[in-house]
Amino acid sequence: MILHLDTHVVIRLYAGERERFPSRAHAALDHARLVYSPVVELEVQYLHEIGRITAGPEMIFPYLADRIGLAPDDTPYVVVARAARALSWTKDPFDRLITAAAVASNHPLLTRDQTIRDRYAAAFWDEE
């Protein structure tokens, strides 16, 4: 199974906060090939620039690639952008494109974001 990770998940994994994940998330992380939309890198850069996180993408992604095999999703951008057009339920461009990458590749998305979970059937976080 391939599993897309949302920005929040990537940041928590980098911070070593895996114990804060629910058991369903643990199981998925242990048994899936982990990928992220390149837009997650952009959101991490943005969060670093505004001071919400201390590490930038140049530290986070190589670290997680080495530790857990995290890799960028290779779905063509044009395919992701086309999938994003249908996701009018969010006006957050990061959420829209991150979800669209999972939709376009037909893979689940691990996210804490309730709105995404309510709108994308393959998104999950908690015990459901």
C-alpha cells in the first residue's frame, strides 16, 4: 500500500512525536510505502518562513527519507492540478493540492485535518 502524508503528519514524524498518533495511523505507517505531495515541501517552507516551525524542508525531508523511507509522490503536476479543480470544498491551496495528489494517485491520505477527512473518503487519522 502507498500512503500519502499530510504536512502535519510529516512535521510530527520529524519531531519524534509518533506516540501522539492513534493506533490506526501507527499501523498504516508501519505497513505502507510513505509518500508526500511536493506541495508539502512548499508548506513546510512557508511554515518555516513565518516562524511556526524551526526546521525547513532541507532538514526535514532528507531526515525522514533516511529514517522511514519517505519519498515525494511522482504524480505529474498537471494531473494533480486537474484533480484539485474538483475540490472546491476548501479554499486552502495547500490542503487542496495535497488532497488532490492523493486523489489523483488513488491512494489514502493520513491527515489530522477533519475537513479533509470529511470530504475525502480515503483520508483517515483516528479510530473509525
